[in-house]
Amino acid sequence: MLRDPYAHYAHLRENHPVFWHDGMKSWVLTRYEDCRNVLRNHEVFARDRRRTGEEIPEFRQSLQTLDPPAQAPLRSLIMNAFHAQDLEQVGSRARHRVGEILRELAERDSFDWMREVAAPLALSITADLLGVPEPDPEDYVRISEAIAERMDAGLKPGNIARGDEARTRLNALAEEWFAAADDRPGVLRDIKQRAAKAEMPPHYVSNSTGMMFNASYGTVYATAGNVMLTLLQHPDALERLRDERLLTSGVNELIRYDGPAQGTSRVATRAVRIHDTTVEPGQIVLTLMAAANRDPREFPDPDRLVLDRTPNRHLGFGWGTHACVGALFGQVAIRELIVCLLTAPGRLRPAGTPTRRPTATVRSLDVLPVAFDR
Ligand code: HEM
């Protein structure tokens, strides 16, 4: 399942499009149209579980736990702060940094792409965009891993305590960053300047900052690994990406093909029919976006990497009112990585067996050994 979930997803999509998973006590959706309909229907399918009577402790309250209309002031505060950034500048600094890292790594016989490239890229580009100091990498990786594992709590309830502890540490870091935000340009300073007008309780703003840092770090890290592996498995694809006209569509296709965000969940606020199944109020619906992204009803020849695929309305960045606020930036980060690969001192080739992190919601490699061809 970890090595290749797509065959399992295809089986579910064709045979059990609304599948009850007993362990997770959730309805699992795998067809594109079904997943998209759930994600865009926030009136029936809530992200904010307080709408069905659950409690959400204060340390978990953030942009992610608010639905419209309460979500609107915080979401526009964050979106406006993003729009005020010069993404191209951040992208070009990341290109410089990764270019340097690759030149140094060219001296080595082989190296781990995840540790040496994906992690520093994700950490530096995220800190730069938000305008915060880079946290200690070893320390931050532990926080990020625990939060990613917490997302699998439906499968592994044992992950909850460590994940919540990590979230609390991240909130504390975010409060420190927030206090110092006036001194550095970036998303945080812009949020801080505009926050008073949004009239949100301060912990929402600060928790959302921490959540955003991790949403960026975790996905950019995992995408950088998935994309590198896909390019190693499709040696002609990188060469084709020299054609600048293919870069934007190519990055999107790489995210459709093997994105990091495999699924997300919503809770039904009232009884609703999906195909022949009645979902009862309070029941959880898990939308497997990664399965939807390989649905042949929406994507012709879905298991093939088609760098100029159009249209490509994939769900790799989610859909609807909780869709990714950093989608544009995530694309810039991956585009810069590809440009660095194209100008690197040589071609990379596999140098050992990759291993995966044992997480289902976030699809990520743990170790990806590579070497420069000499
Ligand atoms: C390639 C990189 C990325 C991918 C694949 C990705 C994917 C996603 C997905 C699938 C969602 C929706 C989750 C849901 O509906 O429950 C999401 C939400 C989110 N993403 Fe991203 N993301 C990426 C990069 C980023 C970056 C760079 C940032 C910030 C700098 C970011 C910040 C967020 C935030 C704050 C949310 C929550 C939005 C809300 O709940 O209203 N993401 N992302």
C-alpha cells in the first residue's frame, strides 16, 4: 500500500466507490466527481466538527477548523498577505540555495535526496516566505513528522498524543515568530499588520501561522521527494521540461500523478445520499484525492504522466473553501527545483532502494539515495 497505493485505489474506485472503513469509522470516496462534490459542498460536509457537536480544543483551532461564514475574515487575511509577497523573488532565492547545495553534493559519490535537498529546500523556502528565522532542522523535522503521523489517527490512534504535543510546540514557536514579525518582510508581518481589522481571536491567527508553516514545509518536502522519484522513473520527462512552456503544466501534472496529500476528511451535518449509500449526520467522509486524481472518468490515461495535460483539474491542492492557500507558492517551489535539476552539474540517477515514511495521509519518501552520473 505504501509502495503503490494506486492499484488499491483503482479497485475501490471501480468496485466500492463508497466504501465503509471500519477501522477509521469513515466512508471512503475514491471517484473524482464524488470527492469534488464533497469538498465543494461545505454546507453539508463540514470541516469544523463543532457543527456536529464535537469539541475542538483551543490549541487546534485555526483556519483549518473554521467553515464559512466564520472562516471568511481569517481566510482573506491570510490570502491577502500571500498576495502581497513577491513569490518570484522567494523562488529565485530558493533556486540559488538549491543550486549551491547541488554543486556541493556533486563532489560526493551518492547522497540522500530527502535529507540533503528536500528538507533544506522546504525549510528555507517556507521560512523565507513567511519571514521567520529557520528553525533548527533536526528539531523541526521531529515536530513535522509527529504532525504528519497525527493525521493518520483514524488508523493509528496511538499517534494522537505525540502529534498534539508537537502541535502545541509549533503554536509556541508561532507565537515567538509573531512577536518578532515586525522586523522581517514576509507573510507574517503582513498578517500582523492587517490582523486587527479581521477581528479574530488572537490564538486563531497565531495557531494558523504555525499550521501554515507546517502545511508548507511538510508538503514541499514530500512533493520534492515524490517529484524526484517520478523523474528518475521517467528519464525523458526532465529533458522535456527544458521546454519552458511545459513547466507550469508539468509541475501540476507531477502533483496530480503522485501528490503528497492523499486524502482529507469532512463530517456530514445532515443525512445525505452518495450513490446508493446514506451517510448519516455526524459520520465522517474521507475524500481520497490521490485516488480521484487517477480517475479515468476525469483524466484520460490516468496512470500515464502527461506533462502537457489539459485540462488538469486535479485535487492535489484540495478544492472548495479549504483548498490550499499556498498552491501558487507550492508550484513555484517545485518549478525552481526542476530548474535547478536542469542546470545541475550532471544528471541524477538512483543509487539505492528508496524507503517510504509509514504515513497514509501524507505520501512521502523517507530516504531517496541518488548519485550524479559522471
Ligand atoms: C506542493 C505543495 C502543496 C500541496 C500538494 C498542498 C496541498 C494541500 C491540500 C490538499 C490542502 C487541502 C486540505 C483539505 O481540504 O483538508 C491544503 C490546504 C492548505 N495548505 Fe497546502 N499544499 C501545498 C503547499 C502549501 C504551502 C506552500 C502552503 C503555505 C505556505 C500551504 C498552506 C496550506 C494551508 C494553510 C491550508 C489550509 C487551508 C484551509 O483549511 O482553509 N500549502 N494544501
